[in-house]
Amino acid sequence: MLHLAVRMVRSRFVALLAVACAVLGGAALVTGTGVLTESGLRSHVAAGRLAAADVVVAADQTLGVPGDLPVALPERSRVPAELVGELAALPGVTAAVGDLGFPAALVDDAGAVVPVPDPATAGHGWSSTGLATDARTQGTPPEGPAEVALSRDLAAAAGVATGDDVTVVAAGETGTWTVSALVDAPGVFFADDTAADLAAQAGAAAAGQVDLVGLRTEPGATDRVADAAADLVAGSGLVVATGDDRGDLGEPGAAAARPLLLLLSGSLGGIVLLVVGFAVAGALGVSIAGQRRELALLRAVGATPRQVRRLATDQAMVVAALAVVPGVALGFLLAGQMRRLLVDVGMLPAALPLTVSPLPGLAAVLLLAAVVWVSALGASWRTSRLPATEAVAESRTEPRSPSRVRTLVGGLLVVAATVLGTTPLFVRSDLGAALVPLAGLVGAIGAALAGPAVLRWAGDVVAPRLPAQLSAPSWLAVANLRGYTTRVAGVVSSLAMVVVFALTYVLSTTTLISAGARDLQTGTLAQHSVGAGALGGVPGDLPAEVADLPGVTAAVPTGTTTVAWEYSELGEPTVESGSALVADPAAARVLDLDVRDGALADLTGATVAVGSDVARSRDAGLGESVELVLGDGAPVEARVVAVYDRTLGFGPVVLAADLAAGHTSAGLAQQLLVRTDGSAAAREGLAALVADRPGLTLGDAAPRETSLADAPGEVWLNLATVSVLVGYLLLSIVNKLVAVTSQRRGEIAVLRLTGSTPRQVRSMMRREAAVLTGVSLAAGLALSAVPLLALGIGFLGRPWPAGPVWLAPAAALVVAAIAVLTTELPTRRALRAEPASALSHAG
């Protein structure tokens, strides 16, 4: 049977090429998504500056979730400093170093801040140099509060040497320090006592705390020391790491990006599987439909239904085997490009690499094999089960009555998609927007299943009402479309899916951006924002200095952190983590969050404000106590003092600055929101102050206008993903339509033998393409209408979404071009053959 399948593959090259392309592209998409998934589970940050530490002891930077993967905590959790001495006393330990990180930045002679990878943790104590491999030193260690050591790279960039006086902004304060040493380790190094004081001053670490403890061990003693350290810290919430795990403890913020890869691959996975399954099933349906004559003849000469189905699945598996290997290889390249894009848009730290192993490729092979086998089995099922004589009779036509089960399932999917598409009316959040493209895709699949019955009904209604003077090519086009509704439905559903996918995916993203920007614009009363990213945070004296400027009415520091919320959903415990705004009681002077209950002025102590949807869904109304886990893993109980509506712009939770104090890695605020009387003098005074202080930037507090060019990184990532998936869909559709048209050589030959001219045949095919284009566009717009209507009303208060106006015309142009070109070119090729010869080879 396999030998016969291989021979059929050779004779059906054009039709099976569509299957090969669908499998190749599907393998690439599945493999790329799999690499992201595996990296989210197994990737580790390089040890970096901790490379010389054989064992690292630090706080656990994950939050366990019952029945699910742990949640990463990006804010540094500290450990007691006395632990350094206890660990140093363990047998086999040659050195124990307590490491501290706090904001520090070097200013050169020109008044510019010298860039460092992470200014928020660039400052360290001198003893931290013992964690770096071969940290060669030129000079003497810093002593007292007036000396500092610099990394060689930092000193070279600033043009300074040992003995020079330099300006350093440490823990938000600017001072002059003498360079006592240059060292081959990244960062700015102070005397250990000075570093502890600076970290406490910034709020990065309290007195008597360090970030982590690094241990250097005797040769061959690493495992023994790690076990002893684990016994020593058992039950304290601390963890012990060796090998690749050390880097995760050294950079918890970078390690916390792993869940992003899981979230991204998870969100892409469902869409990818739907699209790949749709494309592969469609290509195989066309291929096997073109072989119904051969399969029917096999039934007539005694082949059993099982043998017929095995022949169909075997040839499909042969084609898949040839295409899946290069597809897997392409998938690994695609994953690398996706990581590069994530790093470029700032969604993934460069320190977090991909983990590459054969597992994603193996998973893609198994998954594609299952999809191909099921699709081929389904496509050949009817022909294999028909009686031999009926199968032969039906091999040149289509079943007159579409399957009732198929039609019913398709109708139910369309109804389900319509219901799902109304979600944005009730859920004004990222989840509500994310369900819009899913609803569109489910609706497109339902339309593909119910399409033959709907098109047959439409043909029965329209055909008798056609005008009597209709031209022969037009009459033939209508008759062909009416007589082959299954074939036409496959084409229509494929083209409609392109329209649905492009419209729902792009417009849901742009509408979410527009709604968030509208919340920000309306809710931000401040006109200006002063940032200090190059300094690691806003200096402590800056708010008072800005507030004293003429025309300034308020200067309020704000920031963001991560919060995990443990709650019960459908009786099961779950944890949701996300970004939270950090603000003090003065926030109401620069922000209007559309507070419904309570007041932002009450944000003191252990208090929070929550979004109205969160308050409803989690029973967290005004005055209620909620249990949260802060970004460093500290559990807190906070009282809700305000409930607000503008969650798309400001997030679902606002923490009191008092509550977040001491629970962030840097300790300093991230920006200063400044409200003025609107005068030019106030603006000029603020600009002059920012220009005089190195490392500060002045910008608008909220975007004045939103455009796709100003979109955040995740938007460009979504659009890149859409482009890849749409490109895959288009390639699959082009191959599918070329195969469909090529399989009609027999029909074209019969028309030629009965007197039709090549011009008349081309005219007929063009009219078919025009009808296909119109029906496909109508179906795509109809399936997109309800989700996009609900999206516009729910997020923007109007019955249309936000987004580029050219998108719908562009989609229509692409659909029309595909329909015309994939019909015109194969038709011209078929017309070049002699009719009798073409008819003898048609099958």
C-alpha cells in the first residue's frame, strides 16, 4: 500500500504541493512556538558577575501556585546579613560574600551619564568584586565615604583613571568621589559600610540586609557545600543554587521574563494550531477530492474501505514526511528571530537566552503527523464507505446533499463565535480584547463546515432569478459554483479567514491601545513627566526642588511594581500577577482615575485602590481587606480605599507608596509627574532644571496623540506575529487555489471540445473569481462584524473599533488578487494544452 501511495504522490505533484507547503509552514510555526515554550520553562540567565561564586544563597524569587507553574517575582527579596558569617563557617567554604545592589551612575566631565546595563543595581560594595572571575584590580580598595572604584569599561568610557575625582549619583544623591581603583568587574564599587548606608538610603535594602550571599568553595566541594547550606537555611524561604541556576538569583528581573515566553507561546499556541489545522485540512481536502476517481475505482476492483483510507493517509504522510524536516529547521530560525524582536522592543532582557533542544522539533513532527492523519482520514471517509458503483458514479460530481452533521456543527460554531464575540461588552480588559480574534477564527471554521449547505441554499435561491439575457460565460460560472458547493465553500472559507484574521487581530490590538491611551489622556492631569532611568530612579530631593519652581502646582513621584493576587475562581485557587502603579496620597493632584468610591487621598499605610472590574469579580469593594503578594514575595494585607474605572490606562491595582516601600529592587520612584499652571514660564523653568541635572529627561505626562508608530513593543510583536500567520495562510491558500484550478483541466477540455473558445473559458473563470471574491469578502466582514462592533462599544463607546482605515480595503485587494491570479494563471496554462490530450490526462 505504501508503494502505491508513493506512486500516487508522483502523479499528483501539483495538488500535493499545497499539502507540502501547509505542512512545512505549520512545522515552522509549531517548532518556533515550542522553542519559546521550552525556553520559558528551562532557560537560565548567565551567571555573569556571579561566575566566581560556586554556590549562591538568596531568597526564593518565585511564588508557588497550586496545580500550576510558579509565578516569577522580579523585585529583589533580601536576606539577613548575619547569614554571611554562618555560611562562611561551613566546611569547604573558602570565602563568603554578601552582595548589595543599589542605584548608582557615573557622570563624565561633559555632564552626561555614562550608560550601564542596569543603573538601578549598578552600585555595590567592594566585597562584591570577589564574586567575579579574575577580577584584576589596579589601585587600592575604596575606604571611607569619599572613595569609589570603577569597572575598567566604565572608567574608559568616562576617560578617568585612578586618583581622579568623579561625579557619582548614588542612591539618588550627587557627590564627588575619588577613584581609588579600577577593577575587571561591572559596576560602581564603594566601601562595604558606605554601600550598606547608600542601599538603606535608597530604600533598596534595610540595615542588616544583603541581596544574596555568594560562596567560593574548595575544589570538588561545591555539592557538599550546597547541601550543607540548604540544611542551614531550611524553612527560611531561602534557596541554594549552583551551576546554571546562579544567574536567575543574580538577576531576578531578567529571570522573571520567562513567564512572558510561556504567556506568549501559550497565546500563540491556540491560534497557531487552529490556523495550521485549517490550512493542512483544506489542502488535503483539495488533494483527496481530486483523487476521488482513483479511490472509487479501487473500491470497484475490490479494495476495502479500510484499504482506501489507508492509501489516502499513507500518501499524505509521505508528503508530510518530506516537508516536515525543513519546516522544523525553519522553525528554529524563526524562534531566534522572534527572540531578537522581543529583545529589540524591550519585552525580553538580552541576558535571557533561548533554550534549544530537539524536543520542540519532535513535538512538531508528532503534532503535524496527527493533524495530517486525521485530515486525510476525514477527507477520504465518505468515498471509502460508499458502495463501489455509487463511489464511481459520484467521483465526477459532488454529493447533492451536504452532511447534516457537518452543517449542524458549523452552525453551532458560528453561534458560539457570535456569543464569544460579545465578551468585550462585559469585560473591558486585555482578556476581552484577546477573545475578539479567537471569536473570528472560530466563526471562520464554523463557516467552512456549514459553507456547502449555505452556498447550495443561496444558489437555489439566486439561480432561478438570474436575468434571461445573462451571457453564456456568466451562466456557466454560476452553474459551476452552484454545482460544486463543497469545492467553492473551501475556497470561500479560506479567503474569508484571511479577512477575519487580519481585521480582528489588528483592530483588537489597535482598539486596546486607543482605549488605554484615552484613559491615560483623560486621567492624567499633569502636563509633564520627569524621568531618571539613567540614574536608576528619581533622586529624593527632586520632588521638593521641582515643586518650588514658579508655576508648578504639584510634583508627585510615581512608579510601578509587580503584584500577585491570590483568589478563588470557580472554587479553585488561582494567582494572577501583573503591573501595579505605586502612588502616594498626593496622586489625586496629578491623576484622575475616575474614582467611583473612596479617594486616592487615603492611600497611606497598607492600602490599595482597585479597578471596578476587579472589585466586582474578586469581592474587593471599598473597605474590604485583600491579600496580595508584592514583587519581592512579601505577603501583605491591604485595605481598599478607592475603586476606579480607568483600568486600561492605569492597571487594575494602585499600591500606596508606604506599602511598596522596601519591596522594590531600586527603592527609588521611577518618574515624577509635574502639574503646572500651563504658563510658558513654568515649562521653561522645569526644562532649565532638568537640563542642569545629569541623567534627567523631560517629556509629556501622557501621549497627546496615539499612532501605530508610537505603540509599545508588545503591539509590534503582535503585528509581527499576525504578519507571519497571515503570510502562512496566504501561501497555503495560493497553493490550494492553484491546485483546485489545475484539477479542473478535464472541465476546461470538455468546454473546448464542445465549442467554447479560450476567451470564453477565461471569461467564465474570471466571473467565478469575481463571485468568489465578493462572497469571501461578505463572509469575512459578516464574521468580523459582531466581535468588532462589541469591541468598539465596550472599549470606546462607539459602534466601530479604532485602527487603520486602509486595513479593510487592503484585505479586499489581497483577496481579490489571490482569487484572480490563482484562477487566471492555471487556466491559461490549461488552455495551452490540446483538449483531447488534457482530457485523457485529467483525473
